Amino acid sequence: GAVVSQHPSRVICKSGTSVKIECRSLDFQATTMFWYRQFPKQSLMLMATSNEGSKATYEQGVEKDKFLINHASLTLSTLTVTSAHPEDSSFYICSAQWGGSPGETQYFGPGTRLLVL
Amino acid sequence: GENVEQHPSTLSVQEGDSAVIKCTYSDSASNYFPWYKQELGKGPQLIIDIRSNVGEKKDQRIAVTLNKTAKHFSLHITETQPEDSAVYFCAASINDMRFGAGTRLTVKP
């Protein structure tokens, strides 16, 4: 299957700072990338969908000014958590999809665990 | 929007037994149904998927069945092994993917 990487795998930061998470598709070009958040023992919650070269589409309740998403190339998307607070602590997972059509397979990255002190 | 329900939330089986996890979806237009396995601290891994034009798909010990009329699909794992222990998520996709709440499977040696 396709390989998606995330960096960093784990990050601890102080409250008020910004954190950038990278998501890369290593062996295919990802037209669409998705960002999810997962709290302990819960399911994956879609935060936003990003298509290469265009603005991300955010899910209801997700602040676009707080969670900045950039999808500048077909192999890289970044999520920046701005002015992070303890309640932003979570497991952030990206996924990448080859095509832009509904029903394409999503391949997930290994996740990034964010802890905000 | 699409709503996916998954049962059971936890499942414990003896090694060698079969495990079945069931999901229902609400939007009859959904056409793609993947299953993911997530181990602790890792991202979900695709283990099998099925599209709406197929009723059943099998890959070694894993099979998925789809009943479009009833809007439900199931994951079947036969001859379970301890390494099958993980959280399994079903999902249904039309425009974007919606996940079930997950099933924590424990396979006892």
C-alpha cells in the first residue's frame, strides 16, 4: 500500500506557542489530504480537507485561524496549531488520497501526538 | 450527513475463534466502505475495503460483506491470532469519509 509519513511523531510545547506538523505522501502524488484529530479511546474526527493548491475546507466547529493548513505540493501538507492551549493536546493524524473523487482510498500517516503544557 | 454506527465497542475472543464486527450507515449514496486497524499509538492501517457494486470480498483470514438494502456491512476475521488485537474502525464514504466509533478487539492466547 501507499506510504504516508508524519513529522514529528511527538511534540511537547508550552501554552501559547505554535506547532507545525508535516504530512508527506512518499510514493504517490496526493491530490487530496485530510487532517483528523483523535482523543483517547475515541474515533477519528475529520478536521479539514485540503486539495493541492487551494484553500482547505474545514469541518463545522474547527477554527480555520487556529488550525492553519497548507497543501503547497502534491506530496506535502502541513497543519499548524497556532497559539496552542492544553485542550489542543491530542493525536493528530493525516491521510492522503490519490484522486480527488469521492470513494478513493485514504492512506493514513502514523500520527503526531501533541502535548501542550 | 452520513452517520456510521459500529458494534460491538469491545470484543474478546479466544485465539483461533472468529470475530465479527458490524457497521450500519445512513446515507444510501455511500459507495465505499473501508476497514482500518489501529494499534496503540499508531495511525490506522487499511486492511480491506469494499465498494457498493460488490457484496463480499475476502483476503486470506479477513472478509467483508455488504448489504446495500439494509445499509450494513461487516468485518469477519477467522482463525484469530493475538496480533489481531487492536482497535478496528469501519468507515463509509460518499464525499468524505465518516468513521464508526471503533471496536477494541482482544484475542486471548
